[in-house]
Amino acid sequence: MCGRLSELWLEILSARGVSAHRWVPVAARIGPALVAEKLRTPAGRNALSRELGRKPGRPVPKYVEEQLLLAERAGCSLVSISESAYPPLLREIPDPPPLLYYRGGAEVLRRPAICIVGSRSADRRGLVTARALAAALSRCGLLVVSGLARGIDSAAHEGALEGEGSTCAILGSGLDILYPPENRCLAQKIAHKGLILSELPLGSPPLRHHFPRRNRILSGISLGVVVVQANRKSGAMVTARLAREQNRELFAVPGPVENPLSRGPHALLRQGAYLVESLQDVIDSLPPCGIIPDEADRRAAVENSVCLTALERTVVNDMELDPKHIDEIAQNCNISPASIMPLLLNLEMRGVIVACGGNMYALTREDVIRRER
């Protein structure tokens, strides 16, 4: 689906010699229809060159036709900055993309959004944390935004799909070239319940320089950005820097000091980012956005509550998201090896812990409510 305004923007962006962001203030002043009309004549292009500081080329009708045909084949739609459906917060950034391609329900863009990003090579602790936090935010009705990358991004999308909210994946490629390819199934789920979005024309491959530009949309569309596990020099830290420049809230999840992936979040905390230990840490620091965190917390607590015996509670209290060997657990809890195995099996069947192979066990999530029965 492509409205008249989006078609006009396709025509404008087909003109060579002028970067996309330069067209936005001109179109805001005189309207995209008049810009497109001026582009069609030499006199009009000369007039535009005085406003733009450089002379634009002629529009390319073939490009417009190709993009519309590819959009129809890919089952995607377009929305321009000149339309009311365009994400409101994204308009505020210094260089908003004038045209967005999307697949899914554009109505989710009206929801308050929070971005979760982090390392592609995250460990189990990071993945579980990102997934649990995204699920909790989604249950609050927030739109969880991320980049569909391996690692933390994928975990955030998967967690959000478990909640009652939704999720938006913002790509560094055209919508018809999903990257990474192993996330194709996840992308289909996101498009069904949420939205996949890109500023790049259809047919654009996932080139390296696309991703830093993409990151400004991740932060720009959101009320805040949460960083879960990242090296100091990483795409997640680029997104964090952009969030500060765009005056968005910035959050960081701390981690073990010996883990190199904790260095990014810890650096952000030293710079004044909000520390995240629970859902409420995020909710309390967001600007008012119409959600009711107390009710969401109550429902999440009911859903996540687990009744434990005193002995089970002792075992669970000793365990972490990082796997521990069964012998270490038995020794720490002063339980015989013969008694610990059926106890761990019972906890695993109830979803409290997970077997990680090699007689190693870990908590399924960090927010297990350890109540005695």
C-alpha cells in the first residue's frame, strides 16, 4: 500500500545529487507536491538548488515504478514524514528519514516505545535478561524496538512477542533482504504481531555503513534505550550515544565485572545512565506515556510466581542465570548427590531451572519469586 504522499516522496528521493535529509525542511515548508513539481522542470530545479545549496538531478520515473512493484511483491507498505501515520517521536530527531517501508500493523507506531539493544555474541545471562525485560515491558503495553540482529536483539523481540504489547524490528537492509537470514522465521512472527521497518529502498543489501544510520531510528522512535551487554566499541553503544543526542532516556543493565560485555553498560552507568535491575527501574524513569505499571507488575507477579518448599528455595537461592555444576549446588546447599537430582528434575519440569548439559543447571529467569509453601 502506497499513498499519494509516499509516491511523491519516492519521486523526490529518486533525484540524484541531494541527500534525503536535505529534502525534509524544504518539503515541510512548501509541501512534497510542489517539490516534485519543481523537480520536473529545469527552472524548478534551479529554484530548488538555491534552497538546497546544490542542484538536484531529474526525478527517475523508472525508479518509482520499480519500488512500487517491489513493494507489492514483498507485501509491504510505505509511509512518509508528510503523513499522520509517521512515528511522532521520529519527527523530532535532527535527520528523520523522509520515507519508511514497513510490513505489519503501522498502528503499533502510535504506542510508547522502548528500545533494547546489546551484543550479537551475548551469553546466556544477557539473553535471558533481555528476553525477560522485553516480555515485562510488552505486558505493560509498550512497543519493544530492536534491530533483529543475533543475540540481544533477537532475545528482545522474542520476549516482546510473549507479552501483550508488540515489537518493531528496524532493519539495516531493504525489507525484501532480511538479515541475518536465520531470523527469517522470527521476522515473520514480528510482522504478524508487530512491525518490520526500514528506511532503505527495496533491494538494498545489508551493507556495513547502513547499520550506524539505522541506529538513529532505533533510538529516535523510542522514549528510551536499554543496553544489555555490549563492548565499549559496538553498535549498541552507538545507539546509546544517539539516544543522548536525541534527548532520550538511557538505561543500562549491569553485569559481572570480569565479563568484557559488561564494560559498555558500566561505562554508560558512569556517565549517568539509569541502572536497570527490574522492570520498575525502567517504568519509573520514563516520561508519562499512558501505561499503568502497578497493574502490569501485579499481573506479571501472578504469572511468574512459583511456590517453593524450604529445600527448593535453598537450592534456587544458590543458583544464578550462569550455569552451575550439580556437585557445586549439592555442596553449597548441604544436600547429598542422591537427593539433589530428583529435586533439580522437579524444578526443571516446573520451569524454574533449565538443564544446560554436562550436569550444569541455571535459573530460567532472574525474577523467580521464591515463596515458601
